[in-house]
Amino acid sequence: MKNLKDLIDEQEERVSFEEPALEEEISTIDITKTKINKIKRNIKNDELVFPEIYTNKELYDIAVKINDSFMMNLKSEQKITKDNLDEVLPEFILSFPETRSLRRDILEDIKQMITNNIIGYGHISTIFTIARDGLNDVIVNTKDYIDIIYNGKTMETPFTFRSEEELRKIIDKMLAENNRKIDEAHPIISSKLNDGSRVEVQIPPIAANGGSCVTIRKFNDIPLLLEMLIDGGQMDYKMAYFLVKAAKGKCNIIVSGGTSSGKTTFLNAMTRFVDANEQLMVIEDTREMQPQMPCHSIRQYEARMANEEGKGAITLDFLLRSALRSSPRRIIVGECRGPEIVVMLNAMNTGHPGSMTTVHADNTKEALVRIENMYLEARPSANINFIRTQMASAVDVIIQLVRFPDGTRKLIAISEIERRIEDNGVISLNDIFKFKRDTSDLKKTKGEFEVLSTPSRTVDQMNMFGVDIDKRVFDPNFEMPKQMLIEALENDLPSVMCGWKDEFVTAFLEKDPQLFHKWPHFQKLVKDN
């Protein structure tokens, strides 16, 4: 066989083997690739299947042998592209006698494994490929364990790194994309990948369980629309109708929830109902938001961590103060976790109606306590009654999201903050909607959405900004027709969103082929497809 470098540099030259069937095998690998990818795309989200080379030790040993042999032939100065590898690898793989009897999908998986090790993130890239848009998080707990959160459920995977050195090389490659480095002097790093995915890394001695740890929050560039959240059972028609009207009516909204409960996804879906003529400013610690609005209506800001010398940090608090000088109409802070809550409440109180943010809390009452505590941490001398008055004046609606143990996400409560303080000093809440869980089988998340009361403050807010709401939605006995919700949605098609791609239509239909039939207003999106 030719030297590997020659094969990469001169792809026109083909390697000749004695076996006549070999060239036929080579030519069919690329043809089969399309078929394999199509099969993988059609795997249902709840039927995630890992490649057989990772679950069969004999096949894995063959794949590793080929991978290591290929790596030994590489020259460090060579710049290798995917096209190079697509050209060279099929012949190289089939030069090993033990591969001659392997199925074509196995050969393709070996090729993909080597490709990921050279130009990707190794096993992590493999996970990205097979899990696709169902992937939430990748959790690397030393070289020996890689778990994922897939469609809200934590799953073990068969992947392991062969050594701490191999894992560290992958970590270094990921951090290099954002010009970050990690070492014993700086053993904890927050970064992001080129696709926007958030990366948290800890290495020894801080990571005290025998190796490095990595958490990746996967960025998904395919927008989840409000209609998809409804179809996924996160809310019912009445809740969705109320929320659309609340966004259009410039209600200030706090979204509360735990980790991976869907807070950012929910905020993204809500931005679609912000008037395109309003200037929206989005401020985040790490950019995750994809506002479903025209590009000219959005400004996005991202905080910056200090450099290795501890200088150059730009905090959310600083960004928010700076943004307010640019006269935004609405503000979204991805998550309030510190002193920025003071500025956020002031903004909600002084000319920025319709602003939104998220907080970490398990219920709506706890969310209020969390906001109080953040305010006090930033302003220890502040009077608690003053803080509560600020909160009651600034916030109109609190929404509670929950991810249940089976991975199901639900909007379990929508509460209106009343402009009064109870005798015990607690802010008064008016619960409008809730999810009543069926506790007969706690392994599954079942239940019903209920209407509890008719809001007054939020309806007044909507009316003040010219938004009418059909109050029948607050009648527990009213069966809301789907058409009523469609009429509230049909003038806000997602195709105006910044970064819209025609490929999104295909992605939507792959997720749910019946989506555009269930939501006929979407048919306008496919008229040119």
C-alpha cells in the first residue's frame, strides 16, 4: 500500500489490491453511506441505538487496531480534512483481512470512528451524530464513564476513553475552539464549542475522583416552536393561549425551573410573540437563546469570564446596565443568578414592560424567595419590605417548569403576582393554571391541566397595550377549541425569525410528519418547498 501521506496528498491515485472483489466493496461504501444515514435519521427518539462496534468487544478491538494503525501513519504537520479521510479510509480499512467479512454498516462505523478521532471530539462526536436533536447533555465522569441526557432522560452509554491522556486531548481540542486552556493552575474552565454548545471542565486536583470531568450542554440549532411544546404535552391549549396573549400584552415574566427543565427553550418560543418593531435585548452568561424574531429587532450580548490573569471579566450586571443605556424596549436575561436581579427588577419597573428572565427554583413561591435572596446578596442593607414591594410591582407572571424523573417536561403552574403583601410579609400569588399529577403510577408522568382562577392584573396589562383576551379560557368548564388557539398564532409564523433556514421545514417534518396538518397555519411555510 502507498504511504498514507501520499494517499492524502494525491487522492487521485487509487491503491490496487489483488482481490477483485475489493474495489467493488470500496465503491459501495459511499453508496451505502446515504442509506445508513437515512436509517439513523428514521430511528425514533425513544429508540436510541449505539453503533455495534462499541457494544461488541470483538468488533471494537478490530476498530481500535485499525484506528491505531492509521494514527501511526499520520504526520503531525499534515492538515487533514474530512474529504481527505473520505477518500483514504475505505481502502485503508479494507486492507485489513479481518474486515473483509464485515457488514457495510460496520465498515462505515469504523470509518466514522477514525474520522471523529482525527477531526472531531472522539466518542463525543459519535454521540452528537447518533443522538442528534434529542441530545440535551453529555456527562463525562472520568475516562471510564460517559452518560447522556437524551430527551430529558439520563442514559448510560457504552463509550469509554482508553486513558486520561486521550480524554485530556479531547478536552484541549474543545477548549481551543474558544481560545481557552486548562491546567493545574486553572483546573476549572467554562467554555463553548463552535456550534454554541456550553462546556464545563474540571481536572485534577479539583476533580478528586481520579480523572477529568466534562459536561456539555448541547446547542440545538433547530428551533422548538410553541406548537411543538403543546404537542409534547408540556401545556394545554388554554395555557398556550394565555401565554401568547401575555407576551403580546407586555407582561413581565419570570420563568422558574430546575436544571434541564426547559427554561431557555420556553423563552425562545415566547420571543416569537414579541412585536418585531420592538427592540429586544438578550443578555446571557453563555449564549444559548435563539430569539424567534427578525434579525433587525434583536441585540444579543454575552458575558465574558476573566482571562488567565484574572482580568477582562464582563459580568451580566455590567452588561445589563450598559444595555439599558441603548434604549431597548424589552429585555431578556437568560438567567438571573446574582446582582443582575437588582437591575432587572428596576428595568421591569421603569419603562421596559414585556421583559423576561429565568431563575432556578422548584416552585413559584420558592422563586420569589430566590429573587429576594439574590437581591439581599447584592444589597445586604436593603429593607426586605422594599425588596418585596419592588418584586410585586415589577413582575406580572411566574411560570414553573419541571422535568420529572421519566424525562417528561411539564409547565406545572402559571401564577399571577398580586400587587399586595400578605399580613405575614409574603407576596400574594394568584394561581391561574396548574398541572394536577396522577399519583397512581409515579413511574409515569400523567395528569391534567386545570384552571384555578381568573387573573385581573395581567388582563388589565394586556388591555392597556391593546391586547384582547377571551376570558372563557378561565372557565374550567369551557372546552377550548384548537381553532381558537390557531387564530392567536397564525399571524406569527416562525419564518421571520433570525437565522431561519428552509432546512428547518424538513427538520420539523422529520420530528413529526403530521405537524403541518395538525397546525394548518404552518402550511404557509411549505408553499415554496
